[in-house]
Amino acid sequence: MGLTTVAGIVSETVDILWEELQPVHMPAPTRTLFETIATEMWKVWNFPLCIGALDGKHVRVRCPKNSGSMFYNYKHFFSIVLQALVDAHYRFIVIDVGGYGKQSDGGTFQASSLYQAIMSGTLQIPEPTTLPDSNDVAPFVIVADEAYPLMNCLMKAYGGQNLPLDEVCFNKRLSRSRKTVECAFGIMTAKWRLLSKEIETDADLVDRIIKCICVLHNVIIDREGMDHNYTEVSCENSAVVWETRGRPSNDAKWTRAFSKHSSRTIH
């Protein structure tokens, strides 16, 4: 087949896959879906009232025509940014594709449809409720790293050094739950090796290819599940004592840290 024919087939195929699979395997999130995600985040990653982990990934591309340095990122290559909200089982809940490589994660977030939905109140986040084993009321939150802004529904770790024990435990739990999005990017890149090299096509088709890969990633997890990848760890012998010590406890100190963090005034 000729180059133009193959290019047309690829373009048509990724569009059809997205149109057919997205409503089933990556539907618009609802209040019920967020509540289910929060339950799984608590069960699997021990972080309460969490409706997803947010981060961005730079997808290497050939420099688009007449784009100047818009796609040139801090890692010194040209890229398009994929920003994703991920659940406890590494599934993509919401994706935003097409951010300029030169943008920071925070800048990409503020230009995204997810941010607009949060600010307009159209994102169906459940109402605040009590923390597990506590009477303290806290909002449902998205967890992210320090590149993102602190918001009423977006939580990141405490900053600074020499933090008190409750804040250290809080940061460890948040970091552990936030790594689900990083793992999702890693799993996706390992399966679709196209993402580990420069994609040599125009920016519009790159966006559609990335969207197609994301929904296919969800299809595989929906069909195969992720439970078979989890490993039970016993803490009964001394060989894994470090695991017990490094795991944040379930005590009241951590609950107070969560409550204190979630109640800070946002300006």
C-alpha cells in the first residue's frame, strides 16, 4: 500500500475506535462513579475520599510545522502533553490531550476541560462526608504533585522540611495513592511502544492516536482486570519489617493531618 493509503487507514481506525469504545470504557464521570473510585482508593491504596490521581505525560513528537518552541519542553525534546485522571486500578477516568510541551503541569491543568468543569461546578464531585473511623467531615479530592495548584477538591503534599509526624504520614499516603497515575503511564508505554519514541506525524493525528491508546488501555483492564498483578505481602517475619515501619499508620494523628490539610483556606 502507498504511504497516503496507510495514513488514511490509521487516521480512520483511531477515530472509529475512540468513537465506539469511549462511551463504554471511558464515559463521562458521574457522582456514582466517583464514589466507587473513592471506595477503591481507600480499599487498595489506603487514602480516603480520593476520586483519582492527576498527572501529565510528555509524548515525544516530531516538531510540528511553524510551531517555534511551543512544543519544546524542559526535558529538551518536542512533545505533546497527555494529562490524565486515573483510578485505583490504573484506568483513565478523564484525559486531556494536546497541551503544548513547553507548558508546566499546572499550566496544562488550568487550560484543560477538567479544570473548567471544576471551576464551573459541572464536575459531579460527591458532597463532603466523614472520614473513615472519624467524625471529621472532609471533601472528596483529587491527589496531585506539587506542580498543581491547591484547591478545595485538589490536594497535594505538605511542603517544607522537618515536618511533624502526622504530616509526614499524610505525605506518604498521598504519594502512594498518587503513584497510580504514574504506573498507568508506565503500563501504557510498555504496551504501546510507539509512545517510547518520536511519533512522526502531524499534531492533530498524534492527539487522536493518544486518545485511542488511552481507551484501548482501559479496554484491556476492563477485560483482564488488575487483581492478578497484586501481590500479598506478609509482615509476620522480620524480612519485611521495613514494610510495616514505612507504611503510614491508621491512627488519629494521620486523620487530624488530613482534616487540617483539607480545611485550609484557598485563595
